[in-house]
Amino acid sequence: MKFLLDQIDHLLQPDTYAFLSTFLEHCPKQILMRMDIVHYPKGHIIMHTGDPNKDVFILIKGGIEGVDESVPTIPYTFSDLRPIDVLGDYELFSNVATRYVSLRTTTETTCLRLNAQDYLSWMKTDIHALFMRMGMLMLVLGQETQFHRQFLFLDNETRLLLFLLEQVQKKAKQFPYKIDASREQIASRIASSIRTLNRTLSKLEDMNMISRSHGKIIISKNQSKRIEAAIHQAEADLKLTLPKI
């Protein structure tokens, strides 16, 4: 295992290194030897809906979003995956032959790739890794259940504020910060129409909670604080903890 970790340790944060080391600790050596380190550019489709389940990926650096391509003009994005995560095994555990969703990189991304049958063989013989993976899946399922239950009752403005705050907290290294996502991507993420999104953006701009330049959303440090305060107020008004987009 060490020979593999030595090749990627410069890509990992200390906490993700420790998690991955524990996850791979009892993986059979012959399977470790067959793992590939793969690099993808931003915007690359790693897997398409309906593809056969040939490989499993362990996300170690970068970001990946789930995409529903059933509406080709405006694909619906619905999840944001970060290291460490496992991609492509949900269908294997469900005994489904093809991919449920498409996965697209949101930035330059690095994964470990292994054959699906190797992955299943490993999970069947490594109760520690299986327990860790089941914990990851249960956490995601619990969060998604809470998200869908609470998201249903939120207005478009609150949904947009949640999205903007998430983008700032995850990606902003300095201010002012420019949101990279297009209007179509934002609308699909918050389950809104483009027209409604435009109205909401204009309202937030009038309230000085965002700025816009050449069609892109710009957020200053003070504006990010206003957005966070507005979300806290919404939580107090609704008497719940708002989900993360």
C-alpha cells in the first residue's frame, strides 16, 4: 500500500491521507498493484448514464458533480463530490448493470481507478473497508433525505443564497470572488427557471448582497457575511437548520 500512497501523498491533505490509508490498509496487494492513478481536466465526463459498470473510482483530489443528462439542453446537476469519495460502486452494491448518473469534473481532478470486479472482491474480503464505505453511504443518504425534505419548503431566494454561500465557503481563496457557474448551471442546481433566477439575482443585487460583472456573480467579503447572516435569519424564522446545496 505504501508504494501507492507515496505516489499521491503530495495531492492529499493530512486528514484525507489518514482516511485513505486506513481505507486501503487491508486491500489485497495484487489489487493495489492493478490500481491506476488517473488525472482528468475540468469538465471531463468520467462516466455517462447507462454506461456498463466496468470501473470504480476513488476521488483523491478535485471535485465531481452528478449530472442528469435526460434534459440535454440544461443538464440537471444535483451533487457535489469531494475527496475522499468512492464513485461507481453504488450500482455494484445494488446489483445494477449500468450507471445511474453521469459524473463530470468541476476542476482538475485525480482519482484512483480499479476494475469493478477487483473492487467487489476486495469488499467481500475486507470487513474494515466495507464498514467504512457503508458509513460513507449512510451519511450521504441521510444528508440527502434531510436535504430533500427541507429544500422542498424553501423559496428561490433562500435556495440561491445557500448555493452562493456554499460556493464561497468551498472555493473562495480571496475576495472579491467570482462564481464560475453559468446561469443554467445555477438554475438546475437550485431547481429554478432561468427567468426566476434572473429576477432573484436582480433583487439580491439591489440589496447589495451580490455584484455582477459581464454576466458573472461577484461576491465581496462583506457580501458573503450578509449572505451568511440572511441564511441564519432564515433558519431562525423557519426553526430548522438549512440543508447545504
